Amino acid sequence: MNNITAIVVTYNEEKNIKECLGGLKFADEIIVVDSHSEDRTRQIATAAGAKVIKSNVNYPEYNKNIGIDKAENKWVFIIDADERVSPPLASEIKEKVKSDKYAGYRLYRKNFFLSKEIKHCGWEKDSVVRLFKKEKGRYPDKRVHGVLVLEGREGRLKEKLGHYSYRNVSDYFEKVNRYTLWNARDSKGKKVTGGKLFFNPLFRFIKMYFLRLGFLDGIHGFVLSVTASFSVFIKYLRIYLDE
């Protein structure tokens, strides 16, 4: 049997979780690993038929590994609450798991920023490994943005995963606060100079807006490049202050 377990890691995702789970009907098991959400995330997930596991740790990569350990099927599909699986992608996933040719599959994401699809800034090349055999994939010991370690050959999916990050300004700043703090803690012990505080954020803006043609995305490309630069600054500031 080539059954699939879909895993969603959540924290206060009541605005996203129902729509996310709605696209996972192809999965034979759905696990939601929740970090003690203070909203209705767990209730909505339970009502949708998902198995909800409470985690005392609010670190995405750690909780993804919890989900992998609890999965009862051969194949695992990892998805964030702000991501969406289209019917064509669901069909492709079901078809791919019939074969043992690959240990896992990489797929591209169609990224949206403040409700607009971003086709430049480097986001058009965004790809992740999300579908893999349970025993072949594991996340590293990082708090956030850890890349799955896959043991074996990697295939590719044609259909894209929808990613609706930062639906509004409040959502952006809330996530930046969390992610930069986690990144700083993962980087504890590294040295940050005043030069890095200034030049790294500046280079991030130049790279995204000019070198990656972010200006072709209009005002959204400009705002995204500025906010990405700000996020880099906050991350290095937190490392510099040893926060």
C-alpha cells in the first residue's frame, strides 16, 4: 500500500487551517501538530477529521518531525497552513506514490504576497521537498527554515503548491517577529559586525528588487524587497544583541 499521511504544523492558524485541510482529501491520514494555539485552530482541525497532536514546543521543524514519527503511512506530505493543494497537484501526488523510483519529490511554489502573485524577486524559483517516504526524510535540529534531509533519489512534481504568505501588514510583522527570533537563536554564537548590520540588508534589497527583477512586480515587488531587507536587519540585530 502506498498510502499518504499529510502533516500540518500550526500555531494560531484559524484563518487558514480549514481551507488548507480542504485540499488534503487525497491523503489517507491528516495530522495537525499544534503548538498550543490560542484561537480555534484545534477545534477546526478536529471538526475537519484531522488527528490533532499538541506540542509544547513552538518550533516548526521540531514539530514536523513529531508528525513524521506519528505518521502511519509509507508516504508523508508536509504542508504549511498558508499553503494550498490544487486538484491537479493532488492527482499528481497520488500518481507519483505508486512508484518506488524516488525517495521524495521536490515541487515549486506559486507565491503570493499581500494577495498578489510574485513572479520575480527570486520567489519564482522557490522549491521545496515536501513529498517523501517516511523513513527517508527528516528535518534538521533547527527552529525554523530547516531544509529536509532526504536519503535517496529526488524526483520533481510538475504542479505547483500555492503559498499565500503575509496576507496583510499585521500578519507580516507578527511572523517576522517570530522567525527572526528563531533564526537568531539558531545562529547563537555567531559574530555580527556593524558592517553586516548595514550591508547585508542593503544587498538583500538590491538582489531582490534589481538583480531578481522585483521592480517588474510593481509596488508589491518594492514592498516585498523592502520588508525582506528589514527582516534581515532585525535578524542580525538580534544576533548582535545576543537576544
